[in-house]
Amino acid sequence: MAPWVLLVGLDPTLANHTARRLQRAGYRVGVVGNEAETLIATERSQPDLVVLDVCPSGLIDLALFQRLRSRSYMPVVMLSAMADENDRVHGLNHGADDFVPWPVSPTELTARVASVLRRCGRPSVEESDGCVVAGSVTINERTRQVTIRGQLVALTALEFKLLLFLVRRPFTSLDRATLLEQVWGYTVGDGSTVTVHVRRLREKTELDPAAPTLIRTVWGSGYAFHPTG
């Protein structure tokens, strides 16, 4: 299926021309004008990329970007008339995958979208014959073997269950309460249990547990598995 690009808060003329160019390039396109419409659209189906116009008027702001990222990873191209170097650095430091100063032509914006999708496109999780493969991680449910970057990794039964649950939901932010319920089977409990097990899992799966790339912390929300790590 063609990638879905969501245009958020753009000037109507730019949104119209950019949408047509993206559609001609083979993308599916949605256009929304405010935060409420954005949240409704992304709840129904997660875009492959969001173009977010951060307006000085405050109609769309960084808080919306952070809210979207707290739910799940999706590449974001940030567009703004606030185009000095400090603003660009600020946007990129907040996690934007590209920052485009206004004004910009529909042709350039379409090219930027294509570039970010090539660089940040979400790899799929493949399952067959009892094996789950996501990026460098391969999990064999029948033999209970885990291979990461070509190396066998020994996990406890609970660590195995936790990793499998995360891997099957790539880029999705999962809070501690959800993990406690789905992995441990607890409807109530101490979230520090999850924190401890995630730390131990990182010690076994990450090249640098202090700077994890596979199991990432989503601040204020929980954890998300990144196959590209």
C-alpha cells in the first residue's frame, strides 16, 4: 500500500498544491487544519509521515508534535516561518526528522517528504514458521531462541515474553501499566517492576545499554521498540 502522508496546519494553497503533487508521486494524502482533527485522523490510522506547520499564532505548536510522538513513532517534517538557525535547531532537537523554513514550494516540500520517507521509513515486522523478524532481531517462538545482530542472546522466560510483546508493536509507545497487564498479567502493580526488567533486557540486547537504540524510552509515556536500532 502506498505511504500515507498527513499534512497538518499548512496554508490552504500550499496544502492543496502539495497534496496534488504527492498524489501524482503515488502517495496517499490527508489534510487537517487543527490539533483536534489531527488527533482524530491519527487515531483512526497512523500516517507514514506527518508534515507539521508550526505556526507562530499557536494554532499548531510543538506540544502537538510531542503528543503525536508519545503515542507512536512517525517521521515528521516540521515547517515554519520561524526560520532562523535557533528555531531550526530547536525543532530538530525536539526530534523533527527535517525542518523546512517558510516559504517553500510544493515541489521542494514533496522532495523533502520523499527523502525523509526513504531515510526513516518504518520497516515491517515479518512472521513465518514461528519466527518473528524485525530489523536485526529474530525471535523463534518454538525454540525460544533470540538472535540480535547475528548473535544468540540468552533471556529469561519473562524477558523473552517482554521482548516479543515489544517487537510485535514497533514504534508504538507502551506505558508501564499496559506492559504490566499484557506481559505480567497484573491489572494493578508497581511500575518499577517493568523498569527493572527493561533495564535488564537492555543490558542483554543493546550495544550500549546507557544509550539504547532498540528499546527506547518515550519520555512521560513508556517504551517503544525500534527495529532500526
